[in-house]
Amino acid sequence: MVDASEERYHCRQVLYTFQIIIIIHEKMNTIRILKPLVLVIILLAAFWGCGTMPSHWQKLLAITLDGKDDEWRDVPNTADSTVGAVSSIAGFYDSTYLYLLARGSGLDKSTDWFLDTDDNYFSGYITGGGADVLLENGRAFIYSGSGTDWVWTKIDDAHVFEGTGSTVVETAVAYADLGFNPSEILPNIAFGSGFTHYLPGPASPVKLVSPLSGGASEYPDFSIIPNALGMAIDDVGWLDWEGGNSRDALPSDYKTIIDVGKNLGIRIMTAFIMLDFDKTNLSAGPAYNSPEASSNMSKFGTRFDNPHKNNAQLDEIMGMYREAAAYIELGVHGVGHEHWGGSKTNYDSGTPDDPTDDYSRAEFAHIQPFPDIYHSEPWGTEDNRLKLSCWEEILRLYFTEEECSFPKSMVPPGHAWYYGSDGKGSDESTGSVAGSFGIKYLNCDMDVSFAIMGGVEPTGLVDNGVLVMHRASGADYYAEGETAGTGTNNQFEYPAYPGSSYSWIEAHFPNYWNSEGIWTEYLTEVNNAHDRMLAKNTAQVASQWLYRHDAQISGSGGTFTIDTRAMRNEAYHYGLLSVLVLKTPLFGKHIRRASIDGGAQITAYWEDNYDYGYLMIGHEKAPMGRLPKGVYTLRAEYGEETMESFINLTESTFNVYSYSYTADSASLALELYGTQDISIKLPFFPGHVESQSPGISVNNWAYDDGFLSINATGLDIQGETGKITIAK
Ligand SMILES: [Zn+2]
């Protein structure tokens, strides 16, 4: 209980003993009838100065720490899930206390709150997403370990109160006792119960959604840069599947990926193995194999004769990438996935002349076999270059350079990547080669090859122009039927989602076979948090990562300051940065007006199934719509209608770099993937729609009910940039 002798806590004790009073914004029309006693306490609290009570707060809410959640209905969830012991977490704060709520079942064993109070992943318990404070069974601890060990120091005089029921845990902590202030930095929160059930993941906190941070009914809350999660599927392109799979891959399995992308309005990254698509055995060429090269392209070297070279499915599958580039991205995995030849043999059958011998992990760098994999060694930049050249030469059997430029996206097989002799991406790193081919975005479990970074895996870094982003294993095994719901070796507990240290969700090709429904459902719910969004494409994952790490956003009351002055120079130099996406709860309304200064623009807007609205922000004059270094002011307000004119990205996967309109014309610059509809709310009846770029063709258009729908095709399936103009 509270020490009543301390004047500082005197009024707290009154509040705690009877009822803790907090006030949130009016949202509904119901007026809560206050009991006279409660009113007295409010007056006492105000008299003693124990609670800041802004005059615009219109509704009183009484919280009793009784293990019941009936007072919490107007507090938005920070995270929730439909399966598992912990179903939701929420929180808010007043001038002294941070209040936390967890709902679920069987929550009465042991309870842990993890709080990342400085919003810094790299401080505190880094293994647990940077948690600085642990609240365990009503006691408070500060992290005192070195980042990866479980070392916490109890704060004996901290004021922590807990009300625990089997379905609800309510906690209040006097945050000054623990050295943080949520009104300055909103903490990231995570909850665990019984040591096995966590939300959103095993101690990977997400940003608190607070009704006091501007997210209630009056103003939109764009004060968070949401973490964009992309979907990446490995080992696509292999035709033969063994082990737990009863059949080989079929064109219909590619269609499943495309259908999931279409259902969600996203472009799924596939990491492609090329060897089975080598119709002319060019990977058997002497330049690609020993003795001319230092290793072999496949286990058969110059003797390779592709058993699939006459398979009609090869053209059919590449045709699907051509037709459905809006929803599926052709990215690089490797030619043959492993590394044959060279001196570092991991696998030796012991049988003389066995062609599987002298085979090691993996194609682009050498790693020791599991579990000792936290170290990679180089095959050499020339070896890396030959692999990517061969990959591209096979690609050219199907696409010209105009139809498919070298992919921008890659997953290294085995997550094996050489990061230079200095561990800092020096010139001999794999990134120096991949970057020269045009790779910009790499996603992998960085724990495998990047743990060299002082023993701690980073969440991302730039290696010679390649932005390396961290990925969470979600459905990590290789068999059909193992999906987001049933996969093993996961780094986040289904149905929760990866925390903010991750940018990608991982699957392997068979995890998608016949699993359109569960993946659609699982990925839809990524959007069900203010701090998190389902990425529409790879460029968006990368941009959001850069803005989250290098930009600052603050504000409330509908006015926000976006500061990009600390953006790393590499983001501009290597063309890694593009448009920014921000997200707000809508409370049943829409964004009616939004504007931004400094030459930036609102380039698109969309809403999701969870009552969130998204603004895409670009800069008219900057490459890829990226925000130049500077300080921008964003203003936005709610209304019953949407904005007068905007590009609606709900079902689309392209990026809009700029958008402007007048009473009789409009124009947009975009990066378009494949063939898809461009939906624009227009304030006039259009008479002409034209592409100003040879790579983008307007197939047809129609105007209905205030919306223009343009069906357009980008020639380069890796993304075509251009401009479309609309006139009366
Ligand atoms: Zn793989």
C-alpha cells in the first residue's frame, strides 16, 4: 500500500483507496453519472494539484484496480489478438500514474509488464525489445544487465498497484519512481503471463496507444511513425520439394501468393531460386564453374543438365510474374541456394565422387552449421559477382531489361551475408557486390550474419547502399500446412505479430500452398495496431524503417512536426528513401482535411478494417517523393466526409510520389507495379487521362460516383516510375 506519511503520495492514497479518477476525451453521447463521493475526490484531487485536468476533457472515467475492465471501454487497445491467453493490452496515464490493462484468460499465475520507457531498442533488455522497466506481480524492477542477460534491480520504494482477476490484470505505477514520464516519451509496452503467453511477443514492446496522446475523438493522432511489416517468402522457384512435402510446386501455388496479395492490396516479396528455370544449361558454362571459377554454380558443375529444362510450367510461372507484378515481387534468393566447391566443406557424405560433397552454406557467404551460425566468412567478391551474373542471365531467358530490370530486393540463402573484414561493411562485403547490381533492399534474420555488431543484432543497417532489414521467423519450417498459425521456431507467438525491431515476416514457399485463407486473415490483422502497418511494397518497408530510425515526429491537437534533419546521408545518396506513411485512429470518422508545408504534399489516403486512416506524404520536387532534410508541419482534422480529392490506395500496391489538383486538372507521379487500378476522388468530371511516360500505359478509365478509376500498366515489373495527367 501507499505510504501515507509522504505528502507527495497522500492524495494518491485517497484516490487509490476509493477510486482512481482519470478523465478522457468525450467520445460517446452518454454522460456518466458521478457519485457524490467521487465528485468530492475529484475536487480534493484538483485542490491538492494531484491531477492535471485540461478543461477540454469532457468525460470522467473511474478506474478501480479490481481485476475488472468495465471502466476501460473507451481506452483504445495497444495490441490485441484473437487466439491465445492474452487477448489485448491497453494503457493511459495521468500526471502521476501509468495505468495498464491486460485482458485474456488464465492470467492469475504470474504477470509481467515490459516497458521500453526511452523508446530506444538499443537500451535496456535488448533481447526483449529494449525493455527498461519490468513490473512483475506488483513489483517494479529496472534493467541493470548488459542487454542480453536477465538482470533486473528491484526498486523497493516504487509505487505499483495491481488488481488481478483471471481475465483482467490492472496495474498502476507511479512513473516518476522509475524515472520516466509518458507525457514526454510514450513507452512501448508488452505483457506476459505465466512465462509463456505474451502480447505482442516475448517481451517485444509496442508503442502505447494513449487516449491522452491526441488519439481520442477531437483530433487525428499522427504522432507515431508506424512500423511497416513486409511479407517475404523464401525458396520460391524450386520445383522439386522433398522432406515434409508430398508434392512438387505447381503454378497454382504461385497463384495463391498472388491471391493473398490481391486480397490485401499488398505486393508480396518472393525470394527466387533460379536453377530449375535454367532452360539452356547456361549455369553449366565454364566461366561459372571450376576450374575457371573458384566454385561451382550447382553440385554438378559443368556437368549440370537441368532435368526441368523442357517443363512448360517455367514459362507459365514467369508469365504469372509478368501479369501479376502488382501483387508479387520477383526478388533474388540465389542460383542454387548453397555453395559448391571452395574450401569450406560442411557436408561430406563419405562416398567417393558423391556430387553432393563439398557443399556448404550458403551461396553468398559461408556460415558454420547450426547452431554455431553467428559468424560469416567470405567467398570473395568475384564469387558473389558470378552468382548474381548467372542469376540475371537465367532471368534474361524470360524478360528483357525493359520488362524486368535487375531486382531491387533480396534474401540471402541461409541468411548468410559477409559484412566485411571490419564488420562494418567494407568494400569486400557482399553488399558491395549486390549494391552494384541494383539490390537496394535486403531482408533476413540479422542474428545469423550480423551478430558481429558488438554481440547484439541490429534492427537494420546500410551495407554499401543495401538497406539490410531484420526479419522475424513466423512460419519457419518447410512443409505445406505449416502457416502463421502452426509454424515452429517462431520469433513471435502466434497470433501476435513481430515487435518493432522487425521489418519482415518470414515464410517458406510450401507454407503458402493451399493456405490463402489463413495468410489473408493473419496479415489483415497486422494493421490492428496504431504502431504497425502492413506494407504495400518493399520500398515502403525500407522507407518506414528509415523514417522510424532517423526522423522525429511530435505533436497533438491535429498539428504535427516532422523533423528529417537527422536522416542518414546514405538514405539520399543510395536512393533508399521514398514517401512517408502515417496512421491515425479514425473513431468512425474520416480525414476531412490534411495539409503539409515545405514543398511536401499529401499524396494518397486510405482506410483499413480497423478504423485507422493512412496518409502518404511525399515531396513534389524530390526523387522518389522522399522528404528532404528539414522540418515540416502537418495539419489534419476529422470530418464526416473524406478529403475533397485524393488517391485511394486501399486496394493498390503502388507508391505516389506527388499529387496535385485544381478545379479542372490533376496530376500524379508514381511508382507503378504491374497492372492495377488507380482510384482517385476527383472534384471534376474528367475528359482526358494520359500517361506522360513511355513505361506506363493507360489501358482504360471510368468515372463513377466521384471516383476516377484508371487501369494502367507499368512495363518494368520491378516498378515503373512516371506521371499521369487528368484534365476536364
Ligand atoms: Zn532459402
